[in-house]
Amino acid sequence: MSVRVRYAPSPTGHLHIGGARTALFNYLLAKKMGGTYILRIEDTDQARNVEQAEEKFLENFRWLGLLWDEGPGVGGEYGPYSCMERLDIYQNYVDQLLAEGKAYSCYCTEEELEKEREALLTKGQMPRYMGRCRHLTEEQKAAFEAEGRKKTVRFRVPEGKIIRFTDHVRGEMQFESDGIGDFVIVKSDGIPTYNFAVTIDDHLMKITHVIRGEEHLSNTPRQILIYQAFGWEIPEFAHVSLILNQDGKKLSKRDESIVQFIEQYRQLGYLPEALINFLALLGWSPGGEQEIFSLEELVEAFSLDRVSKSGAIFDTEKLAWMNGYYIKQADLERIVELAIPHLQRAGQIGESFDREWVTKLVSLYKEQMSYVAELPELAKQFFEEQVVYEGEAAAVLKEEQVPVVVAAFLEKAKQLPDWNADSIKAALKEVQTETGYKGRALFMTIRVAATGQTHGPDLNQSLELLGRERVVSRLQNVLVQA
Ligand code: GLU
């Protein structure tokens, strides 16, 4: 039997790192097993659907490279691939359960349900529906209808049953049906609930493995009861652990210590292959020392039994390191393309600019960047007329060699026939011979005087890019102040 998995996001906003990780695990299993990865839009919660969110979701997945074999825009044999287009399909199955007495209409009002909840809580019991409408006669139903009460459809949960399943991540699971209470499968607006729609869809789409977040664990027994009511085969389940923040606490969407949405990473100039690599290791481990994996290598190495049961700590520094690694490996032109809008937004370059110069600038910082949005700040010395010497830089300029070294290099700088990294390097060598200062006393002095910074990329190239005029004027200023 061929593996069929799905990721089924509700388009309620932006694509969260947790959702992207779930999608990735599904994708990896499908590809590893030569199976099919399906994307399905779970849009039954109309109040939470956000305009155009679906398109944004799809765009994020495309950007990450997690392309689906069936789903929106791609089609497939088992469509449509969004719940709201499948309402007729669900209706047939609701009718079947109603006809077989496995579901029933419920006329309870919000207030009645709330009262029942409170009463159970007061008694120290788990709040659940106690079945008030379970055995309504036709007359009682008619009376409620005449009152104009709204109705929902509830699933009749069998009493005294133990629901068992083996989870690929969590092992043997068991739930008592008596703790569940008859749950709603069709809301008063006629739209099925998540638990119902997901079961029908997973069955009809022949899903073999349901891989999703741990937060859905308590939904699984409900879904199993629905499979059983129809006499359908139950898929395998894997509930992936939560993502934790650096303090080991459950990551809340409001936690500002972590950037949480794929779009934000994209805007910051993270590379999709870095995110994929990082997310794969968030809760799954290949069991070796290797940390850098391409998508193909992940497919090769992936297995559900190496998905961890404990929560996965989101290590932002590791992500920055990993992204830096991928930036270093990336084609220079690609990083230049990503950098241009950041430099423009920072006002550092305009609509038209010297592409060759920008390319050199990016190449200078490519080794150092963790993500592209850092560039304007890292490279600000190239865009400021005046440098301000502060802190460590100011301290360096107080050292005794400064007037001698700066004056000597200034003379050379003015006279060099060509201003480029090679000629600058040669000039610095001459300054060394003439003044006797070398190493840090020479290079740090010139770096600080010309850039205002004590650290930075290659000095010769930096000076070339700054341009002779700017270097000369900065050196003159240092001499005046010295
Ligand atoms: N729509 C659910 C979610 O976004 C999907 C849960 C599932 O995979 O069954 O969490």
C-alpha cells in the first residue's frame, strides 16, 4: 500500500514555524516512502479564516520548497482539497450517521450548555456533554423546532469503551469513551466541525499516516470513534511534540524572543534551505553528528521512529549559525538580489545603483552575515559621511602610533595611481617599512581611522570599496583630531 500523508492547515493567518515543521515531516515521510504528500485546506472555522491567507500559505510552502503532489492549484483524484468545497460530501455521511442512530440532533442552547459545564466543574468532574438530547422523541424535537431553536448534530459516543491506538511517537495510547461526551459534528450553521471533516477527508483521500502536532492528541480518540462508526480502516498516527522556547516553556504565539512565522524569516533574508534543515532537526534527529542536510539528504535519512517524544527547544542561535552557513555556500548573485531591497529600504542605495559596487559589498560581508537584513547595519560605515569614533575605536585612536601611521598612509593614499585592494595592500606594506609599525598597530589603526570600527571584513577590500576620497577625508579628520 502506498503511503499517503497530508498537511491540513487552517488558513487562519501566517504560516507558523510549528506548522511548517509538521508539513515538513509529512513531506519527508511521503518522499522517503515513495508516497504522496497532500495539502488540504481546513477552512471550516469561518470566523477564523483570514482573507487571502490561503494564497499566502501556499506561497510560503512553495518558497520552502515543500511542493505538494495533490492539493490546491495542483489538483488530484481526491479533490476538492478545501473543506468548504466539500460540504455536500460531508452531508451524505452526516445523513448516514443520523439514519443509523449514531448521531442525533441537539437543541441545547449556549446557556444550557454553560450551566451544565459549570455544574460538572463544581462537582469536580470533567466538563462534557451529558446527553440531554440523546433520546428526544419526535414530538420533543418538533417542539424545539417550533420554538425556533438552533440545532447541532452530535456524535453518539458509545459508552464504556476503551479507545486504543499506537502512536509512532508516543507509543501505546488509550482513552476512555466515557470521558469524551457526545461531541458536535455539525455546527448550528450547518458546517461540520474539524473532527468530523478531518475524518471523512482522511478516509476519502486514503490517508495512511496522520502526522500532526501533539495538541491534536485529544482529538484522535474522537476521530477513531468516527472511523469505527463507519467501519473504516483507521490510519496510523504520529503526534509530534511541541516546540519550546529557550527557557524550555511551551512556545506561545506572543513570545517575542523567537521569530515565529515563515514570512518573517523570508523578509529577514533567511534562506529556505536553512529553515528546512533547522526545522527538520527540531524534534527529529538523524542519530549522528551531521547537522547540515539538504532536503534530499533529509528525505534519505528521515524516519518516524526518530521523532522525539520530548519537546524541542527552538535554539535561535543555532538557526542564525545555520543560516550563516547557507549564506556562505550560496551563490553570490542570489545574496546580492536578496540584499538590494534591504539596502534600498535603509536608504543606503537608491532605485538605481552601481551593481558592481553592491556586489563587492555583499561579497565582503557574505562570510559574516547570519541573515541578509543584518547587512545595512553591518555595512553602515560604507554609507556614512562622517564616522563617529566611540568606545574601543576612540581608545585605539589615542595610541601613540596613530599620528605617524595615519599620516604615512594618507600620503600614499593620495598618490596611488590605482585605488584597489592590491595597490592598497602594497601601500600598507610600504607604510610598515617606513614607520616600523606592523601587525595590529598598523592594521587596526588604519581600520579604525577609515571605518570607525574595530572589527570588519577584509581591510584592503573595505578600503577599496569605501573609495579613495572618503578614506582620505576620514584620515585627514583623524589627524586633525589627534
Ligand atoms: N487544521 C488542523 C491544524 O491546523 C489540522 C490538524 C490535523 O492535521 O488533523 O492544526
